[in-house]
Amino acid sequence: MKNKIKELRKEKKVSQEELAYLCGVSRQTINAIENEKYDPSLSLAFELADKLCVRVDELFLK
């Protein structure tokens, strides 16, 4: 699933490691999501949106 997580994360000047820590997942999970190799669970998607200060629908592209 296409997403804007990497773009939003860089805008906020947050590393993959920091975002992973805030969301309770590994850096590898964040990397896989950003590279569209893994689709996050609904709860993780909401957690990512919360930590990046956006709505969940703003994270993912149709």
C-alpha cells in the first residue's frame, strides 16, 4: 500500500528508530512499511498517524 510515512517522518525530523520507539515496534518494521513491503495493522496505522500528527487517511495514498 502506498504511503507518505517516510515523507512525513522526514518533515518532522524524526528518525526511523525514534518513530519505531514511539510506536512500540522495531526500526525494521518502520523501514518495511515505508518501502511498501509490509502493511501495518489498523492499530499501528493509527499509532503512526498520532505520532506524526496527521489523520490516518493522510498517511496512505489511494
